[in-house]
Amino acid sequence: MFILNLIILSAGFLALVKGAELFVDGSSDLAKNFRVPALLIGLTIVALGTSAPELAVSTSAALQGSNEIALSNVVGSNIFNLLFILGVCAVICPVPVDSPIVKRDFPIAIISTIFVLLATGGTALLGGEILGFGMEETAGIMNRFTGAILMAAFFGYIGYLIYDGKKNPGQEEESHKEPVWKCILLIVFGLVLIVGGGQAVVYGAKETARAFGMTETLIGLTIVAAGTSLPELVASVVAARKGQTELAVGNVIGSNIFNLMFILGISAMIDPIAVNVASVYDLVILTFVSILTFLFSLTSEKIGRLEGGIMIAVYGADMIFAILR
């Protein structure tokens, strides 16, 4: 059984890598065909596609009445996306951050995070009301009205991106362009491999970890949280290695906005989310790392290798804190 789990794990990683290559190639070629900036493709198609695992996990949890998983999954994935994925990409190759990301998308991601924090248990935390509570005690509720606000904001954001993309089309590339049908086929097939590979990696890693005696809590805090973000990790790293840095950064920021607005919004509308104290602290951490990454992106309009290393170190410290608490 142990050997079988290792085979599943290895096959999952292979599917992820190949799927990400097809996905990035198809997305960048599609941008060339429609003269759409690669950044817009990264913020929409790539970001929504690679967030499929988070969407599946969170909506399933909400439908089963276990939607605290929806919140912890989104917050954990967003922290992983910002610190680990962008950090790894920056270490591989310094990541330029385009002006629209700095002026529009980063602030939207930060504002969304603060809104979710205040709408759940942030006000109680600021008032000192939950400082003496246990981590599993309820700090607040994310109701259907809050979910509806997030959903409306998400569709408004996507509508603006489409409008802005038409208003400011990308320059037509002189290089070879694949037919549109082939681009779509590459995107769909790549996405299938990414999602399927991600599921295989999470399953194989969980079973292998159990074989080594790891607890369910430790597995959830590490493997499952990072597992649903594997598509973003592989797609962003492949994009960075191919020089498609707009896709890499747009994928991460777009995924975080999608996770916060759409996934949390639809989860809360299905069933209001009871937020525990631990999740409130995690939202505070997410707010901090969002601002930290934003400040890094302002220095020379790029995230350098040193900053990438710092981000990875901060992620490691956050994981240690999450395990020890």
C-alpha cells in the first residue's frame, strides 16, 4: 500500500507539471490571438482555473454544514499563495510587478481581506473581547448578506477587468500564434491535468504521512492547506521559468481575490460560516502578509530574490506558529 501511495504521489506531480505547461502555453497564446494583455489572462482564466480545488473543497464543506473548513481553506491557501508561491517565483527569477497590479489588484486584495476580517471576528479582536478565548471558540459569524456583498464585488471586479482589457488591448505579437481552438483545448486539457494531479498529490501525501504517524491535525495544517494551492504553485513557477511573469503574479493575486470574494461569498450564501478565534488570527496574519508583499512589490516595481527568501522564511514561521498553537 505504501508503494502504491508513492506511485499515486509521483503520478500526481507529473500530471501537475505537464498540465501547468499546457495551461500556461494555451493561456499566453490565447492572449496573443485576442490582443489581450497576458496580465488580464492571468487575473481571470488562469486564476479562476487554478482555484478550482479551493472552490470544490469549500463549496462541498458548505453543503455539508462544515463551512469553517471553507474559511480556513481560503485563508491558508491565500497565505501560501502570497508567501510561498510568489517567494519561490522571486527566488527563481526576480518578479516584475506591473503598474495595474500595484495600483488596482493588490489594493483590492488587501481591502477584501480587511473586509472579511472585520465582517467575522475582527471587531471583537480589536475590542479585546476574544483575547482570552480558546482557539476553537466562536468569534463571529459570516452571514449570507456578507456573502452577497462579496459576490457582487467579485462580479463588479471581473466586469471592470473585461472593460479595461477592451479599452487597453495588448500589442499584437509578431511571433507564431496557435489557432484559438487549439488554445482552448490546451487550457481545458491542462486544467484537467492540474486539478486531477492536485487531487492525486493530496491523497498520496495524506496516506504517506499517515504511514509515518503524522496526526490528522498536522496533515490538515500542512499537506491539505498547501495541496489545494498546488495548481497555483506549479502554474506560477512554470510561468516564471518561461518568462511569463505577468501570468505568475496575475495568477497569485487573481486567485486570492477569487478565493476571498467568490469562494467565501458563495460558501456563506449556502450556509453562514461560524468563525473561530484561530481563523480570526489567521485573517490578521493574512492581512499582514498581504501588506508586506505589497510593500515588497513597490521597491523597484519588482519582488527580488532577497525579498522572495524573506517571504518563504515568513511562511515557515507561520506554519510553525500554526502547529504549536
